[in-house]
Amino acid sequence: MAVYVDQPIWRWAGHKWCHMLADDVEELHRFAASIGIHHLLYQGPPKTSAPHYDLTGLERARALRLGAIACSREEIVAVFRRVKVKNGKVARPRRAPAPAKVREIA
């Protein structure tokens, strides 16, 4: 089993973020716990189609020290496709737009 991390290039909330994926979901959770990432931060079906965690650059460095494999964007996309859960992401129904307010003419 292996755990993979891409480059932290996504900016959000003052940090650069990356993805952590694994060949097996249980291995993903075990590895996340070993680097101090809480299970509540897990992202997977039905909200996303591939089980993963988002990591900051510091968390990524910890993951690499413990044996995660650094991946290029192309490599992490290949892993994503391999671990993707078929029909994993459930489409949410779109909310109907609010009705337009009608102005009354006096």
C-alpha cells in the first residue's frame, strides 16, 4: 500500500494546500492519523468522487518524512483515477432561484 501527496499549490485561508490519496481508504485514514490529521477532515463520497485529505504544506512535509510518495500533478491525477469510487460523488439537486419580486404600480 502507498500514500501519495501532490505539490501544495492551491491557496486558501492563508495557506498552500495539496491532496493526500492512498491505494486503500483504511491506509489513508491510518496514515492521516499518524501525521495528526483528524478523521473529520476526510473528504470522500458522497461529496467527492475520490477519498482524500487536503493538507497544508507543513502537513505534507510530515507525510513525506513518514513515507508518503511525492507526486507531480499528472501522477496524482493517475492515482485519483485509480482510487475514484464509481458513482461516488452524488449530485445535489440545484435550488430553484428565488422568485423575482414584483413591483406594484400605484
